[in-house]
Amino acid sequence: MRLRFLRHARALFLCFLLILLGHQLIATPAHAFFFGRVNIKDEKEMGHKFDIMVRSNLPIVEDPEVTEYVGQLLDRLVRAMPPQPYNFKGTVILHNTLNAFAVPGGYVFVFTGMIMNLNSEDELAGVLTHELAHVTQRHVATRLERAQFVTVSSLLLAIAGVAAGGPGGAVAVSAMNAGQAAMLNYSRIDENEADQIGLQYLVAAGYPPSGMIGGFKVLRQKNWMSGTSVPTYLSTHPAISDRVNGLQARIATMPPTVKNRTCDNQRFLRVKTLLWARYGDEQAALQRFVKKDGLALMGRGIVLARQNKIPESATAFDEALTVSPADPLVLREAGIFHFRKGDMKRAEGLLLKAFRLDSHDYMAAFFYARMLDETGRQAEAGKYYENVLRNVPEDAEAHEAYARSLGKAGKSLEAYIHLTYSVLHANNKKLTERYFARAKTLADRAVDKRPFQRLEAAYKERKEIWDKQ
């Protein structure tokens, strides 16, 4: 199961998102959405539509090692907050931008660049609690009320302008009334409140309060190092130096038992290692993986495989397995390497052991299913594919592999349903329409139409977005 992403990373993809939303603003008929107060139901609808928009156009990470970590971190923070009317949901976007943002309704987006450049879990938690505070204090919703937006599209555009910021800000201004856009920047009051409330959430979740300061300092340092290229996060979260000083003064008044807390960074470092190995600059990543522990050796093996240095990569994975023979992540990555190398026997043992040690690692399960498929065990493979897709239902490659397996077994309708899901989640409009039409023809002759009806609902939701582009 590969991570679903665009092969050619868009350096200005936030600008692209705003252009897309701006186009929708022009193309969508102006129907009344609200005029006056934005209620919780409105916020949830806005957030849901924005989430679909992001997933329809931006690269999403689906590796369970990454997504479960971010999801569990978010859950820990939310549990420490007062009861909220939102169901918070975390999504990881594959891009090297230092950014994270939350939108009305509780949808939280974390960029891989943020995780890769922070130093510890409490720093990431500090950034996220600040974003959660923007949601719980309804900063965006309040400003939308003042701006009197009256269409769903204009709301989405406004949210994008607030949440994403960066180079897209100018696009937002050109697509909306400039006076409205001006009202949608986070104010100094909003930022200070998000700092103060976010710090409360961070401490209540058991983290050292210094995590928020540490995260902001990393962002400030990257700003200084990058010259005119400002980290996107800072474009919508200004005056960070003054705010750091204010946070330090507040933390100084806290009891030593709170100030001197420590943080377990083991899982954060696993995720950071994996992201650097998979997506970081190859030379920079190799410089990070000089130690002889299992994770560093695994990371080195992944980077060397990216460079097509197969013998050196095999050596690195063998060393990683020697040092960490029971680490499910090391076992999984070594199994994937050997699967791709064509050594099915070695891959089978490694992947099965990885999945037995971590039953939530659906990437290990996916490659194990592919191995079964490649060795003629389609019926057994199908059980693993179904388990993967129950838990990672939007992974394009998992749907594609299962479709081909079903095709081999002569199950044409099921094959076309999963083939349609595959290209739909890969955002290939032309192929989605073609495969959907074929699935519909086959479904018309089927007794059980429920699988196709579920596909039809997903297709209509995505098509609504595509038709407005």
C-alpha cells in the first residue's frame, strides 16, 4: 500500500487549493447558506465539505504508522479538553511545508514537513493544541459571521484563506471582496487566546508546557534560515516572538512539577524516521541515519532502496533485523523491500511476523496480501485485502490490487467496483467515469446491488466537486 500522493509535488499547492475554491465561488450558483450567526451545524457542514475538498485535491498519507500516531495524539489532547460538540478528525498531508491548521467542525490537518522538522512530541502537541483552540473558541466562525458570507463556496474559500494562508492569500483577496477577506485573518487577540487556551489543553494532557514554546521556536528558526521563504504557518500566525515571550512568562508561574515534566518521544521519532526515509531529501536523510540502532538502519535501507542501491539496502535491512528482530516496523519495511526485490519467501516470513506483532499495521497486511496473490493464493489474499480496506477505505493502491485479484478470480462486478474506487481516490476523473459506467452495467444484472449503491454514493459526492472545477 503506497501512500497516496501526487508524483510531482506542488510547491504552491496551497495557492492551487485557493484557486480551485475561487473557481468554485464563481461557478457555483449563489444559494443562501446563512446570514448572521454560524451555528455548530453550519460549522460541521463547512468542515466536512472542506475535508472532502482537501481529499479530492491534495496528497494524503495513509500509512497506519503515521495516521494512527497522529490520531492517537489528537485523541489524547481532545480528552483533556472540556466537552466539545465536534468530532475531531486528524489528517496528514504529504508536503514539506511547515504547516498545520484546523477548520470549523474539528478537522485538523498536519503536514509531513511539520512533523519532520519538529524535535519532539510535546512540540507537535503544542502546535496542535494552539490549532484546536482556534476551533473551540470559534475564531473562524466568528469572523465568518461578521463577514456575512452567504454561499457554501464563499465559506470554503474563506476557510482556505484563513487556514492555509501563505501564497494563496492574494488569491483569496482577488476571489472575494477585499473587505471581507481582511476580516478573516487571525487577529492578535485570536492568537493570544489560542496560545493561552492551547497551553491549558497541553498541560491538561500531561505534556510539558515548554512544548508549545519549543514548537514555535523551531518555526521561528526556520523562518530566519529561509530568508524570504516564510514557513506557511507563520503567515497566518504572526508576531510569534512576542507570543513566545508571553508564554514563557506564564510558564514561569507554573509549579515545578508541571514545568519539569518530561515527554516520551519514542513513537514520534519512529514516525519522523519513517517520513524522512520515505520523503526527505536523500542525502539529508542519509546523514540522519548514521547510528547503528534498528530504526536508523531501517531508514538507511529505505533511502538506499530509493536510490536503487539494492545490495547496500539489503545489507542495511539485514543489520536492522539483527539489532531489532522484534520491531514490527523494521520487519514490515524489510518485508516490503524483499517483496519488491522478488524474494517472496523472505517477504512472507517478515510481513506475517510484522502483522502478528502489530495487527493494526494494514500496510504489512496489504503487502502480505499482495505476496499471497503473487504466489497464487487469491482466496487467502482476499481476506487480507478486505481487512485492509475496512480500515483504510480510501487507499487507491489497495483497491487496485484487490480489483486485479478479483478479476483473476472471474468476479467482474466486484473487480470493477474496486477499480472504480481506486481511480476515484487517485482523483482520475476520466477513468472513474469509464469504470463506473462499466460497474453500473454489471450491477444492473446483479442480485445484490448494495456494493454498487455504496460506490454510487461515493462517486456522486466526488463528482459534485469535480464538476465545479
